[in-house]
Amino acid sequence: MSNTPDIESRRRFLKWATAGAATAVLLVGSPRFARADDLPALTETDPTAKALGYVENGSVSGNAKHKAGDVCSNCQFYGGGSTGRGPCQLFPGKSVNARGWCLSHTPKKG
Ligand code: SF4
């Protein structure tokens, strides 16, 4: 005995709904989609931060390579707003200060 089209379409719907819910759980739980507020703050003592000369306040970096006005918020690797903290592609899973700076600073295009 074959299933009626109505039962088949319900089965297909349930399969898609289950797959969609599982995908949503994976995306929400992924660090890539974590909000900046949820990310632990990068510290200047972090080994990678030290290696890249990261400072919380770029205006007082003391680094000869720092150019006036360069801060995380105008760096292409930064994903946050102009104030507070935000994610940086070079420090996944951590947040950097919008006013911070490091040797890898690359001005945003446009
Ligand atoms: S790469 Fe850019 S956003 Fe990341 S810490 Fe360095 S200056 Fe800030």
C-alpha cells in the first residue's frame, strides 16, 4: 500500500523543518556569530596580542609604526561599531577595543 500524497508532503515538510532547526542551532551556537558583548576581551598580555603590539588605547600606543588616527574602529579587520568593543578577524573569539590598535592595522577601504 502506498502513502497518500498528503502524508508524503508532511514527511518532506518535517524533514526540512528538522534540518532547518538543526542548522539554526549550529549557527547560533557558532563563535563566528557570537555578539561582541559575549566575547571575552582581548588583553594586552595575550601572547598573540603582544606579538602584534596590541594596545587598548591606540592614541597612546608608543609604537613608532602607529599613525595618528589609526584605531581598530577604522581597521578593515574590525567588525564592531565606533565605540565599545567588537570582534577582530585576527583575534577570533575575542573582542578588541574600538580605540585599540595593533601592528596589523589596515585602513578600511572606501
Ligand atoms: S587587526 Fe585591526 S581591528 Fe584587529 S586588533 Fe589590529 S588594529 Fe585592531
